[in-house]
Amino acid sequence: MKLKLRVWRQKNSTDRGRLAEYNVDNISEHMSFLEMLDVVNESLAGQGIEPIAFDSDCREGICGMCSLVINGIPHGPERGTATCQLHMRKFKDGETITIEPWRAKAFPPVKDLTVDRSAFDRIIQAGGFVSVNTGSAPDANATLIGKNIAETVMDAAACIGCGACVAACKNASAMLFVAAKVSHLALLPQGEVEKKARVENMVARMDAEKFGNCTNQSECQAVCPKEISVEFIARMNREYFKASLSPKSEIKGED
Amino acid sequence: MALDSKIPQGPLEKKWQSRKFELKLVNPANKRKYKVIVVGSGLAGASASATLSELGYNVSCFCFQDSPRRAHSIAAQGGINAAKNYQNDGDSVQRLFYDTIKGGDFRAREANVYRLAEISTAIIDQCVAQGVPFAREYGGTLANRSFGGAQVSRTFYARGQTGQQLLLGAYQALERQISLGKVKMHSRHEMLELVVVDGHAKGIVTRNLVTGKIESHAADAVVLATGGYSNAFYLSTNAVGCNVTAIWRAHRKGAFFANPCYTQIHPTCIPVSGDYQSKLTLMSESLRNDGRIWVPKQKGDKRAPGDIPEAERDYYLERKYPSYGNLAPRDIASRSAKEVCDEGRGVGEHGRGVYLDFADAIKRLGENTIRERYGNLIDMYERITGENPYKVPMRIYPALHYTMGGLWVDYHLMSNLPGLFVLGEANFSDHGANRLGASALMQGLADGYFILPYTIGDYFATHKKPKVSTDHAEFKKTEAEATAKIQKLLSVKGKRTPASFHRELGHLLWEYCGMARTEAGLKTALAKIPVLREEFWKNVNVMGEGEDFNQSLERAGRVADFMEFAELMCLDALERKESCGGHFRSEYQTAEGEAKRDDANFCYAAAWEFKGVGAKPELHKEPLTFESIHLAERNYK
């Protein structure tokens, strides 16, 4: 395959950045999208051009490190697929492909196609856990959890934290990411005790990180590589509403 | 130097209990006076960081990814073993211990493996308490599946994403400690050197991958949980960033490297499709529960799989190993696949593949059940290959997956360098010459949640060493070494990219130190590696600058270390004149083509001491003694 790539190049967080064009040849349709970029980088190095910086690690769609807005769509045209699992057979010979980084105020640029997503870690720090120290757990089968609940929980817990939901949203909202964690833990008896404080604190952190609000357009669900449903956003809103009606002492878990 | 494994006296089942009582404690008020550096944030690193912090220690955790949640443990698919015996099918700590040590072809320490089996049950409790969504039965109890190398169902799982869910559990525990201000997280930092002061590990030198800044970090102990070295082979199931650098740099500073030749080839990966390939994708071994592995009986049979009648198919694992069938251990399943392909009966374009067929399982259980069990794996296969496994059988082939070798550690998980602890895949301790499926997650979490938190306190209580700060001359010297290496890589300005060298090294290792090794092949590799390494340092082209986000430089540094490490791996494979587990020397096999151990001469762990690049390392042997079990030829028939 022959392709024309328009790739976002940005030296660092203070550089303005621009789209650079590269004509590439000899691309196999069996390559993954990132392997195509590897090949391009090898050839750029040969021409004395610094390779394009982009994040990736597991390359099997689970670590959430890869990103890229491909022709305007986070993770590209194939549904339920992270960029690293997208293959060139989904593109046409001769096609022009535009490749950009995630763009959101809460994800500052690092270099080229790489951004800083540490805001997601800080949201988890605000409450995305069960406060249980190592060693204090009861027998695993002491807590019964219905199969259907477990399945729904797993649907939410499947989130890979890639940030495509933010990149797709015109408001750069992180609602789907936050809702997935809130729902995962709120649905389980283990997460029950802290659920009110959790949702309040995580939402507050999300706002403080300058993620926008949700206006129910479901772009996030459409690009999510794990196809996490916006129903979880509704669930989070419900949890948030319930928490807002509770006395503060109950939220903090105090007597 | 005699290696002291510190295995406790007494009966096997009492060893860990009695050692826990013997270990000296650090009182709660004093724990906050100690600082621990943890490198790596996978299952072992994250669980250790969180747990040490809960106990009161000050922890600094480092990872090269942009978030600790990305560590490659996340990609483990199938499950985690535990001797819960919830299925009432005859499981016990003793049986999990025996299966694991037998699976490892009797090349692991008895006491370590027993402890692992003993701790396994607490891991499941801990993970469930964190909210890890393991699969459930309708009544709400935990579900189990069976896995290779076992005849009981003891594997706990969360769809095909068990590693992800366990890691997120540990990551969330870690993030909780970060929010409490007790763990300082350093993402996008790579460890370049270990700092040793008066024989004790006292810190590390890192590179900030965004700014390129070289920094020193001092502590009272250093924990390496940096994973395995499969990427020495270029193509493996590891994430592209996985590397040997941290443990190799520690090895260069005096830590012994044990059993580097014990590498595991996983039988169920998607076959290689071309030269551009950056990694190989694993299809969880759990698929072998319901998938049947076969090739055509006829050589060069190019018919579509559906057109080959039952009578002309060879379900070779079921034929050769009737009692374990498709669930034979990984090394055996891998070699069998290679054999049938070598005979010319392989399938797919290049003839390097075998079928993994779900047709019978779909007939028996329905497509929905199969989708429920393996849906995400099957979807992943379809995305990569463009073929639908509900309709046509998958094609699979073995690939490098896991490395049992690693830094030598004693029963306390401490290396021969006091104050340097090594956890998870980075150490050599529990899997012998072959790891059973669903045991890596178990080991990583056992080390981090339940072993290190006990043993590290004993080190602090018994070694009252003065505090060392980063102003110490040794830090300055080590920083200068790290900076010099980077400058050297940038100054070569040759013609070849780091990736091209990596690919060449990988081909060489796969060819000569892969699934079947021979004396002649290994000698060839040992002659070729130094030549390639020399060319690397003369002809590598690293673009960009040191004080910048520079992925080409990161890659180059890792490849440089693989180049040195590869020689040690081949040497270890050459010196181990026997076959055991994942180490298969063609000269040493039984009449049936199985691995033939030599217990009289090789029942030891080979711990290598670094003597300089290109210089022959010194071998130290830790004899393996078996008090409670009888060494048998592995038999899965």
C-alpha cells in the first residue's frame, strides 16, 4: 500500500506544533497501525528526520498506553479497537491519513503524538479504590456476588484508561472513565461502604483537572476500545445524586 | 562464594510459619524512618509498594510507562492459581506445590514453591476484598477453570483479562497510598543504574524520560520488580517496552544472574505474519480447555480445515498425552507444535502454525458459552488476522513468553547484594525450568503482598547501616557512568537504527537459543553476538538529543543491554548439558523425544557473577535439595 500521512509534530509542550506530510510506500495490509508507524520511523531515521514520538506498550489492546486520533476519530475507524490492534487492511491504498494526539486541556502535550494523562491517575487517587490493607481480607467466598452483577461489574472494570473518551468528547469530559470506576466499585458489596465519598471525591477531582461536562452525545461510548456503555454515566449520576442527598457525616463514613 | 539460600530448617509445611516468627521486626514507629525504592509497577511492584506503604515505610516507586497501570502484568489473560479447593476436586496446598514443582521440571527450590502454594489462597481473598471482579457461579460463589499441567480446577479468572483486573486492584491500592502521601510515584522514569555503597544496595540512578534528566535516588533498600527478558528475542508476547536493563545493570554491579537459559515458549500465539512485526500476540492457554489442537495427517495438505475429514486429522496432543491431552504443559505443547511443523504438517501461509479448533466445543456448549468464556480473545484474534474463529479454526504457533531465569535471590527474596530485593518475573525463584499457566500472577502477588513485607523488615532490623544520601561519591560516580553511556550512544551516529540491531539479535537468539538448542548452535551464537555488539557500538544511529523525550535513545539503551545479556543466556544454555522444562538441548532427550534431565550433574541453580563485558562470568552453583518429594521424569501421558 501507498499512503500519505499527515502527522502532528510538536517538539515539546511549549512548541506550537504543526502537521507534517510524509509519503510512505510498501505498507502491508497485515501490519498494525503502529507497526506502520514503526516502519515510517525507521525510514525517517534513514533520512535524518527525527522519528515520530508516540506512546505504546503492550500492543495487544489492554495496557491503554497507545492513543492517536486517526482521521478525526480516537483509535481510528474500527469499533471496539485500540490503535495498536487496528490493522492497515481497514485503510485503502493511496489514502491520506491524518494522525493527531489526544487534544484536551487536562492532557497537556509532551511531544508529537504523546500527551500527559496523569490526571486520570489523580482521579483514581481521589477515591477509585477500596480501602482495604493487605492481610485483612475475609475468605473470598464469604462475599457472594451474583453472576449477573459480576458480569456488569466486569463490563465497567474493563476500562483500560486510555483517554479516548476524553479525546472524542467536544467538552473533553472524562465522565465515561470516572463512571466506569465508580460503577465497578459501587456495584460490589466491597465498594459499598465508601461509595458516597468515592463518587463525590472523584467527580470533584475530575472537575479540578479541567475535564469538561457531559452533554449526552455518547461519542465516548462510540470510540471506547472496550465499548463501555454510557449507561454507567447514568449510574454514576444516580450515585452522585444519592450522595448529594446524604448528610456529610455519612459521606465521610464518620459516626 | 557459597550461596546462602536461607531456607528454614524443619518440615516443609512448617518452614514459612517458623521463619515468619524468626524474622526480626521493625516497630511501627520506626518503619517511617526507612525508605524503600521499588522499580516496576506491575503485580509485584505495585503490590509491594502498596503493602510496604501500608506498613509505614516510605516508598518511591518508578515505572517507565506514563502510568503505573500500564505495566505488562496487565496483559496476562488466563487466570491465577490458588489452592482453595472450592471445587471439591481434590486440590490442596500440597497438590499445587507438587504440580508447580513438577511443572518446573524439578529445577526450583522446594521451600519457595511450597510457600507460594501456601500463600496462594490469601491472594484470592485479598484481591476479592479489593473488588477484583472474578468470574462467579449463579449462586454467587467464585468460578474456576482448569489450566495446563493440572488435573484440578483451581484457576480464578476475570474473563480473559485476569492480569488486568489483578493489576488494577494492586494499582488502586498503590494510588490510595500515593493519595495519602506515603508513596512517591515516578512515572516515565527509567532505572539506568544501581548504586551500591559498601556492598549494600543504596539507591538508583534514573533518567526522566520526558526531560532526559539524569537523577539519583537514595534509599535504605532497593526492590527490583522489573519483569522478564523475553524481548531479548525481539519478537515475544511482551510489551514493546519490556527490557532487561534494570536487572542487567544490577548484575553488572554484583548481583548474580540465575538460570538465564530458562525461557518459556508459549504454545498458543498468533503466528508471525511478516518482518515488520513488532510483537507476537498470545492467545490465552485457557483456550486449550475447549479448543482441540490438530494438524493434517498428510504432509503439505493445503485443503481448507473444514474440508479435512476427521479421520485425516491428527489431534497430536490428545494422541501423545491421553491423560492431559490439550492441557499438556507449555514446553511440551510448544515442542510438539514445532515437531509437527518440522515434519511439514504445519498450516497457514508459511507452514508454521497448527489449528486450535472450537468446533466441537461449540457443538457441545453452544456458541454463546464459548463467547462468554473467551469472547474478548476470539475478537482479538479476528482483529489481528481477519479470520473468524467461530467459523474456522484459529492458527497458533509458539512464541517467547516468559523467562523463569532472573536475578538470584534467597528465601527472603534478597539477592546476594544485601539490600537488593528482586520480585516477580525478575527473580529466578519459583518456576524452575518451566512455569505453569496461571502461576506468574500468583508469584508476583505472593512476592509483593505477602513475602517481601515480612522479609524486608528483617533486613532493616539486622543491618543497621548508616544513611547514605545522593551526595555520596558513589552516586556521583554512578551518575557519571549513566551519562557517559548516553553520550556514547548519541555520539556514534552510524547508519543502523537500534531496532534493526534488536531484530538481528532476536533472529539470532530464536535460531540458536530458542525452542531446541544444540552445542554447535550455541557456540555459533556465542561467536556472533560479540561481533554484532561491536557493530552496534560503531554503527548505531540514535537520532535526537539526550535532554529530551527521545524514544530512539530509550530503545538504544535497552538494546545495548540485551546485547550483553544475550551472551550470558547462550553461555548458560551451553553449560547446562541436560534438557529440562523450557531448556531443551537436542542432544539430551528420551527415546520419545522428551526432555531428559541429568539430576546427578545438573540439579542446581546456576548463578552467574559478572566479570566484565566479553569476559567469562563466574559460575556459582546452588545445589537443589529435595527433602519431601521424589525426583521423577515428568510424565503427562
